[in-house]
Amino acid sequence: MAIGDIEPASNQLGLAASLVSAPDTQVRRATVRALRQVDASLWLSVLVSALRDSDAEVRQSTVAALGESGGMSMAIEIRKRLTEDSSPAVRAEAAYQLGKFGGRDVKLALEQTVAKDPESGVRRWAEGELKSLRVSD
């Protein structure tokens, strides 16, 4: 919470970013939540590695952080979480974050999620994002 309060420059987050791979799950969760609150654009590769974390809460917060700081360059990674992650919470977060990007690929991924995801909550998030999605043809 302190990192979000003091809002350090991205290049000052090296120590915090290194904790994304800490052995303790609580530390990893707190670190990714902290990186969500600031510009973590210099640490995208560290965050991308956290998408493979064994803890679903870490992965969900990572998807949110990448959606906030990563821009369009992270759309592919977030789409993978939408289609491949075992956690419905991670998939729902991915649907929400993808809705911010727009584009035909995102639209297609959200449509496939609405049609095929086994969890109704994930389908609802994807459907909601589809309704607000802007796609330039």
C-alpha cells in the first residue's frame, strides 16, 4: 500500500519487482498488487513471468497490472490467460482487461469466450466487454 501512496518512479521499483518471484505466496500477492498501483511499464517482463505463478490470485492481479501498465503490447499475453488459465477469476479479469484494448482479435477472443467458457461468470464478463467494445473495421 505504501508503494501506491508514495508513487515512486518506475525505475525505482527494482527491489519490489524482484519480490514477484518470492517463495512466499503472500509476498508475491502483495508485490503484484503494489505494482498495479503504479506505472510498472519497466517491469513488464517480470510481470509476464508472474502469469505462470501457481497462485491464481497472483495471476489475476498480474493480468490487471499488465492491463493497466502494458498497453497493447500485453494484449496477446492477456488473451492467453482468457483462453488458457484454469482459474475463472483470472479469465474474468482477462476479459475485463481486454475490453479496454479493442480490436478485431480481442472481439474474436471475447466472442469465443462467450460461446465456450464453462463458467457463467466469465461468460458474463466477456459479454459485458463485448457490448462496450469499439472495433474499427
